[in-house]
Amino acid sequence: MSDRAIFGDFVNAAAKQLDATDSGTRRVTTSADVHYAVRALLRMVTVMSRCIAVTDTSANDMTWRYARDPGAWTRARAEARQALDNAAEFLRPHIRGRPGPGISVSSAPKSAAARRIAAAALSLQAGHDLLQTHYSRKPNGLREYRSPWAPAIGSDQVSSAMLTELGKLAHRAAAQASGVALAPSPSASWAARRDLNTACQWLWVFVGAVRSAQRDEPVPAATRHLLRHIPLNTIPPRRVPVGGEPVPDLCDGVISTAERLRRAARALTPHAAWSPAMTITSLTRTAGAATVTSHNCELLLTTLAECEPAAQIRQQLLECSAAAARARESWLAAAYALDNITTDTRGYLSPAAAETTGLALWTGRLAFANPEWRPSAGPRHPARPPASLISAPEDMRRVVDAVHYTCDTLTSLARASREQIRVAARASRILVPTRTLPGSIDIPHPFAPAPDEHIASLLSRYRDAAAASSQATKEVAVVAETIHAPSQVLTAFREAIQAATGATQRRAHQANPNADAPDRDPDLPGPLQSVLHQLGVTDRDLIAHACALDRDGARLVIDAAEKLSPTRGRATRQSLEAAPVVNHVLASFDSRSAAFLRPQSPHDDRQHEAQP
Amino acid sequence: MSQICELHHRLGRAGNLPSVLAVAYEAFDGILLAIRSRENPAADLFAAFVMAAASAADGRDAITRAPSLPLSGLSHAVITRQAGEPEPGIRVLAGSVAELARLLAGQLAQAEQAAALAGDQNACAQAATCAREIHTLLAGATDE
């Protein structure tokens, strides 16, 4: 799992590009600089729109989403889309022509800012493509899920986290591009510079909308962590333990097998009505292997509780172990219930059954001292000693990770198996031997569809297995959170899935004003602060004073703008001379600052321009 | 324990295909019952027993698909202990079941060869595979 690319890799790469600064200060902008900055920013804006679209799901989900009282993030999403559309509208007219007399389109951009924005857009496009691997298109054009991550990507939580991440990038990109637009230029088109700057201003409107929503309903750090950890949708290769692997390798084997099983389990229900692999063979092997896997988790958690580094969380681990034991009992009860039924086809082994057997083997190799452990009987197999399980500080997190993924996967498996049986029963594929039916029922065949009470009993056993496995997962999640194991992301993942399906209400956000503190957006320097920087002033008191004056100036402009006539407002917006102040006003993210642009649309301004 | 021994004895005497199938059905049923009553997570044969039970249930199911299985005379195994008979140790039980499974696999393989109907051949082959799995899972139980 750790080898797979994740969305956060590309967001980080984009942010790194945009955070880079020039080695030398460029004082003059050329026509080519502006041209390439326009192209790069348009690419960035386009990719951002695509990223927002990825987190919107199907039409049904959208209907459900908007049918509710529109919350802060629903409004922010709408405003963000509008702001990006407007930014793109200002940029598009300037990419059609040549960059300027005597400048080749194919020549490399001279502006470092344009290069950085283009590179950031490319990184973000790669991140967008990674998210798209979780979806495919049906023949009728509708989007369908291709992985267990897909519903989470379309959830409200992840959608909000996406806006938060994009807001940070938009702020940085606008700062870079406005620098190109506002630098003195003897040759560049005035209109192109003006529209480039206006596009930046719309990006700040976008950032302001996100900031406002973030203040009202902060996106939990765990949800942003979840978005960043969405992996590329690939199936990990099947691994078979060879014996003698160290604990980290065994943990990797457990996690990758759990991932394969989770995917295989997703295919159980859609195919249950017809698949020849829906057999009693698959059902019994799956239930048996899940029982053994739960037992192995119980052993692992007991051993962890005996480890010296786990002294602080010993009681928690013992409670986890007890929960895993209850899951084992529930799976065993499901296996018992299968003793009395059969299916219309037999012999085939489903991929889910094969992967469950693999998971039992991997967890067994981790839980037992024998490096060649198998479920088969043999000389007594003692559990792995605590010192062997946790021989390095990182092993504790690795083992908890492995157990957490396993319990979570068993929960998915129990739910999928239950649904599979329900669908198969509806298709009359779950049978019982005729001789086990009451004598009054005369059926001239050896098997008959299982009576409803058989099915109900079977389904209730699987419901119990799902509930017990889910409880074990929750208990292990508490430990994972305590020791900051990477598997914490599973908790956010489950919550996102539940919210996406509307099964549960969104968890109440607990406002955490410090959630954003570690990676707060860099403030855009105001006009006075910029002048001090250009003069080479480094005195902190002077810079702080300039910041205060810039802030007061921004407030003054916002107050004044509310009283301006539309004509005067338009003139101010279009003035490059006023642009440094206007940019600073917008980048202050005062909730009223967006009104400075709002009456304006690209169309309106062009119409006005066309008038004499 | 005595039932497992009796099934072993009856299986050895079964001559024609219907009787082999009937006793094989009872043998798988008996193995399943014997194992289910002793699945104890505290014992170190827990994993072997759980997986062997899955194979036993599957083997019994395979036999029921054989066209030549005489449905009318089919009986379920009943595991009882005679008065005064001590409960066998879990490893002793596993060893006995493994032996019965080994004999079962051999008899079913022979029955597959002798069967004329494809349905009987398939059923015997699949059930023999299940019996071999049970033997593999439990055969090492008496190695200490």
C-alpha cells in the first residue's frame, strides 16, 4: 500500500512549485511572460474545476445534497465554481493569439512564475487523474464506482476537504500570477495584464468563499488527511508468504491481502444472482477463514498488550482483544448456520474466499511464533513472543495498522456476504435438502429453495458477524488514534462513506481553530509592505506598521466600495494603478470583499468595453 | 470416538457405489459433528478444526450431488458417548478424524474410477478432494 501514489503526493508537489520564489527580482514583464502566465493560470483554473467535479457524485447524490438546507460548504462549492468560471472567462480571450511580435509560441516561458504555475497545474492534473481511476463510465455515459474509495471521494466531507486544498493552491497561484500582471511592462498588452489580474482576483474570491465556509464548518484534519491519502486505484499484487519474513513484511502482506479481499468482497453482491462462484464452497471457506483471521487478531492484540511499549494502552488493547474474540464467535456462528444449506452451483471458489484464506495465513504468520505456520494441525504452535512482535519502535504502529485493516476488511466482508446471500436467496439459489423439510411438503427433487426462516436465520448470523467485526474495528481505531498509526485514515474513510450514502448524519464538527494552523496560507503582502520589501527594509516594527496600514487601507476601500456607483466601481476594478490595493483587499478575505467584484461578470465588462 | 471408529469400519466394508456414497455422506456428517463439538479457541488446533469443518461440510454437499446416492436410506451421523466412555483428547480425536478422512479419500477416488455417470464421477472427485484437505489439516495432530 505504501508504494502506491496518493493524491497528497501531487497536491504537495503543486504547493511546492507555487511556494518557490525567484532567485533574482524581475522588475519588468514582457509580452511573453504575460502570455505564458495567462496560459498557465488558465490550465490551473481548468484543473481545479475538474478536481471539484470529481468530488461531485451522481445526479441522485447531487439531488440529495442540494435538497437539504444548503450548508456553508454547499454555498462555498457554488461560489467556487462561479469564481473559477469567471476567472477562466477573463483568461480565455488572451490565449488564442500569438504571445507578441517576434515571440515564438514554442519558446520556453521566461517568467519563472508562469513556469511554476504550469508545473503546479501539471501536478494537480496528475492528482485529478489519480482520483478518476476510482470511476469508470457505463455505456449510457453515467459514472460508476470502480473501487471502495469512490463513494468516499464523492462525500460531502471529502468534497469540502478538496475545496480547502484547492483554496490554498489558488491563493498561491493568484499571488504568483498577479506579480506578473502588475510588474511594469513597456510591451505587454494592457488588456491582457488587466484580465490576468482580474482572474487572480476571482481566485481570491474563490479562496474567500472557502475560508468563510471553513470558519463556519471547519473541515476536520482527519478528513483532509483522508483526501490526501486516497491512493491510485490499483489492485496490489497477490503475495504468498514464503516463511521467515520479518514483522514489517508480514504487516505489509496482511494489509495488501486485506485490500485485495476488500475489492473482491465488493464484487460479491452484484454477481450473486448469477455467478457460478456463489457456491456453498465459497461461503463455507470464507466463513471458516474469517473465523481463523478474527482469532489471529485476538491473539495479536493480546500479545501487543504484553509488550513493554504498550504499557500505557494495555487496557485498551485487552478490550480490543475481547472485541476480536466476539467477532470470532460471530463468524463461527455464521459458519455453523451454513452447515444446513447449499447452493444451486458448487465447486467453484470465489476470489473473496481465496483472499480470505490468504488473510488467515498472513495474520497467522504474524500471530504465531512458527514462521511456517499454517492452519493445519501439527506440533503445538505457541503465539509469537512480545519481544519478537515489537522489536523496533515502529513495529507497534505497523502491527496495529495490520490488525485495524484486517478488522475493517472483515466488517466489509460480513456485510457483503450478507447482501450476497440475500440477493442469491431472492434468485432461489440458496437451497436445502428436501428431506430436511417437513413431511407435508412433497417436492420430487433432492433440493428445494430454502424456506424464509432458514434465510432469516442465516442473514441474522451474518448481521451479528458484521456488527461484532465493526465493534472490533472501532475498538482498534481508538488504539490507532492513540498511537497515531497511519490506519487512522480508515475511520475518516468510514465516516465519509456513511455520509455519502446518507446512512448516518454527518458527525458534528467540533470547531478547532488550530486545525489549519500548521499550514496556514501565506499572507499576501499589501502595497505598503511590498514597497518596504522593494526598498530592502527588514525592520520588523516598520513591516508590522506597514501591515497594519495595509489592513486599515483594505477596510477603508471595502467600506468605500459599498457606497460606489456601478460605473465608478467598474472603473476602479479595471485600473491597473489601483490593482495592488484591490488585490490586497480581495486577499484579505473579508466576507464583504467579494462584493467588490460581484456585480461584475466578464460578459458585462466586455459589453461595457465595447461601448464608446 | 466409537462412532468415528465405526464409520471407519463401515467405510472399509462398503462395496458398490451407492453404499460407498451413503457411508461417505455419513462419514462427512460425522466428521462435521465431531469437529463442531470440539472447536475451542483455547486449544491450538482451533484453526485446523475450523478449516476442516468447512471441508467436511463441502464434502458432504458434494456427495449429495451424486445421482447414485440412495436418498431414501440416508441417515445423519449421531455422535454419542457410551456410558463410562471418556471424552477423547483433542489431538486423539484429530488423529482419528484424519485417519477416517484418509480412508474416505481413497474410497472415493476408487469410486470415481468405477462410476459410470459423469455426475457420480464429479461428486466423488470433489468429495475426495475435501477428504484429502481434512487429512492434510489434521494429520499432524499427534506429532508432538
